[in-house]
Amino acid sequence: MGVLSGVKIVEMVGMGPGPFCGMLLADLGADVIAVERPAEDAGGPRPWSICSRGKRSIVLDMKKPGAVDTFLDLIDGADVLIEGNRPGVMERLGIGPDVCLARRPSLVYGRMTGWGQYGPLSKAAAHDANYIALSGALWIATQPGQPPEAPPTILGDIAGGALYLTVGILAGILRARKDGTGQVIDAAMVDGSAHLLNLLVSFLPIEYDLSIANTRPGALGRHFDRTYVCSDGEWIVLQAMEPQFYTELIRRLGLDHDGRFAENQRQNPSVWGPLGEELAALFKTKTRAEWNELLEGTDTCFAPVLSMPEAAVHPHMVARDVYRTVDGVLQATAAPRFSATPSPELTSVPALGAHTTDILSELGHNDDRIESLRRSGALGSP
Ligand SMILES: CC(=O)SCCNC(=O)CCNC(=O)[C@H](O)C(C)(C)COP(=O)(O)OP(=O)(O)OC[C@H]1O[C@@H](n2cnc3c(N)ncnc32)[C@H](O)[C@@H]1OP(=O)(O)O
């Protein structure tokens, strides 16, 4: 079931974006086998992870006898490998691209890192915020007088990382199915998060000079393109950037007779600060629900700023079935939507190694071989 039904993916479970990419592909119906480290190596029992949903879990300690051979048996039947280790780790384990592609020439070998497979920083430890700082994306996410801050993981790990790896994998599968060509995909968060800036940069020459230090898009403080706090301490956001939407916003706020808010003043940076202060005072006079009542669903480019639990019960999100609670954990359902091949229903996250024996049997391992792997410790502690 699902548009990727029949696509076989082996995921060497790492941190963050790799597992997210695996989840996305499993959401779309791919058969994703998660190769996990034994619990004792991975620092104790695996935390509950939404990113494991829809996958099958096998434990393989790659440093124990027999594990590499078993891993390569998995690769023999795979369309895709996902890994997110530091560059060089897979090669040291004996399962680098040369070995895997020699074994399976059509394999799409997806490598997820922050800095990329090469470059002076490629071997250094880092996380999401470090990568987006270097790419220029964090600089963009700065409000006037505030420290640079982006929502954790969303811009680097996911948008700049996992989603670009996913696109690369899908493109790689298309190519492999055309003529059998497999290849390595080097998906780096520095590349992806820089690429994400292209839309914004294409707007910028109208209003900004990127060469000017401290000129940040967020620092513009346009009164029609920012957040405001309401009387109950909750927030709303406006982004009424086009003349017709700006005019509608000002009309609905009852300010259309005040020439200072006139549409022809919209592109005048000298009024943005003072008008923003006036709107800030205005929005503090009603609750978020009251502003919602007035503005939601109109052409004013308005939305309330919701927490995840609030978003889950918003009528629009409910109508689209965006959030579900599975095993007591609120999580977003699969995206995007397919008309002919809907994504599989969400299921419980498998226990660590829950499918180890089934997967080994599918590979043709007989009981003796499975027992020998168990004795060597390759399958983790019993
Ligand atoms: C919130 C976020 O930002 S998540 C994004 C974090 N960044 C990335 O994912 C970028 C790419 N990854 C990395 O740079 C690194 O993996 C880091 C910095 C995240 C973590 O660094 P480390 O914990 O030192 O892990 P690293 O990838 O170097 O090595 C993993 C080790 O686990 C071992 N390992 C991995 N899977 C297995 C397995 N199934 N069985 C046995 N050993 C395993 C590897 O062999 C390696 O051991 P080695 O160092 O002896 O060669």
C-alpha cells in the first residue's frame, strides 16, 4: 500500500534527518528496514521515536562477526541505503559505497550529513544550528534587536537535510530503474539550507542590499509582515504583503480612513516602525480568539500562532486529518496526499529489533546461522 509500495530501503539508523527521511519514505509505503544498534551501544533503551513508525526493525552490531555479511545480504535486495554517520564511518565498517555498489550496482546510496562528504569541516561534529549558521540561513532568521534564532531542527535537519535527501533518493530510483545506474547521494544540510534561500534571495533585490552588514530581511519590521501579541498573551501573525491584501487588512481593522495606513505608504520604510507600534497597541486590546473571529479566513493573510496541540484541533487541520494520536503520542500524518495510492495507516512504532528474526529468515538465513549471529553478539543481547 502507498505510492512507494515495493521500494526496498535499508536504513542504517543514525540521528535526526536520516531517520526522518526513512519515516517519510515509509509513510509513502516503502518497505524500510531500520538497522539499529543494540540498546546497550545506543546508550540504553531506544527512546520512543515517531521517526521509527512504519519501519521494520532489525538489530545488528556491525562490529561483531557476521554482521557485515548479513548487512550486505540486505543490500543485495535493496533499492536504497540511507546512512547519516560522519564521513568515513561506513567505509571503516566495510560497507562504504565501493563495497555496496559493487554488490548492488543499481543501489541509491543516500548519505545524510551536515557539512557534506568533503570540505574542510566534513569530519567535525555539529548539529542543525551550526550548519544553518554557516549556510546563511540562520542570519536570515533574525528579528530586530533579537539574537538569530530558527525553530530547532526544522530548517537544517529537515528542510535542508532530510527533504533534500528524499528528493535525491526518489530521483536516484528513477534513474536506476531507467538504466540500472546506482550512485551516491551526498545530501548536506549546508547545501540544502543554502538552496532554500533562493526564493527569498530572488525577492531581495527589490528592497535589500545583501552586501550591507546587519541588513537582515527579518530586521525590516514591516508592520504588515510580523507577529503581534494579543491581550491574552497569545500571538498572531500577519503577512499582508500585496496591495490588495494590505488594503483589506487595514479596512477590517477599521484604519482605512487613516491616511498614514494608506496603501501608497506601504513601501515607505520610514513608517514601518511607528505604524508597527500602533498596530502592536491595537492588537493588545483583544484576545487572539477575538482577532481570529475578525480576520481568519479573509484575504488579510492572517493566522493565529498555534501550539501543536492547538493546531491538532483547529477545524482546518481536523478537516485535513493532519494530526493523529498514536500510542498516546501526537504526531502529523503522512504528507503529501496521493489520489490513487493513499499512504498506509499509521501504526505503532516497532520495538527495537522486533523484526530481526523475520528479516533474517527472509534473507535465507537458516536457524544455525541466526544462532551463530546471536552467539557472536551481532544481534545484541538476548
Ligand atoms: C539534532 C541534529 O542536529 S541531528 C544531526 C546531526 N548531524 C548529523 O547527522 C551529521 C552527520 N553525522 C555526524 O556528523 C555524526 O554522526 C555526529 C556528529 C552526529 C555524531 O558523532 P558520533 O557519535 O561520533 O558518531 P559517528 O557518526 O562519528 O560514528 C558512529 C559510530 O557508531 C558506529 N556504529 C553506527 N552504527 C552501528 C551499528 N549498527 N553497529 C555498530 N556500530 C555502529 C560507527 O561504526 C561509528 O563508530 P567508530 O567511530 O568507531 O567508527
